[in-house]
Amino acid sequence: MLWLCTSNESKQPPQTRYRRGPLKWYYNFVNVRSAESQELDEVFLMGYDAWGAGLPVRMFLDSCLASYKYKQGTFYVLEDSNGTLLSSCIVYPLTAFGGVVS
């Protein structure tokens, strides 16, 4: 699997292929999978700096866990070969937004 990933590292990590382009590195030692329920706090904290709105961390996490919007989607994580979470995204079924897509 070849995955597009940004990096602030000054040197090339081991077992990495890369090329110059809009993003610094192209990694080939990562995995994408659905997030496990015990990882959701870590996933939500990835967005705390942008979406936290000054809330205390626990209040932010509780609001994410209770979110109707988040319950409608499936979270996926990008992890490195050591299992460290690098990134996450949420995928929604199109029917959750009102039905037929044309």
C-alpha cells in the first residue's frame, strides 16, 4: 500500500520510499483500518486544537462521544507499523444526508 502523508522529519525514515511533490513523503509502511472504540478519545483529541473552542478536554471528549453526527459515520485511522495513530477521518454513508444521490 502506498499512502500520501506529510512529515516534519528532516531525514527519511527507514523502509520509506519518497518523492518530492506537494507533500513531503510518500510512506509505504502504514495501515488504514476502522477505529476501535477504545481509540475514540485519541481520535477526537486529534481535532481538539481546531474544534475544542476553549472547552476543557473532558467536556470536549464527552461532547464528541455524544454527537449525533459522529454516531452516523465510521471512523478510520491511519497507523504506522508500530500501531501509532497518525491520522483519522470519518466516513458517512450518503443516505445519512437525506437519501438519493444523483
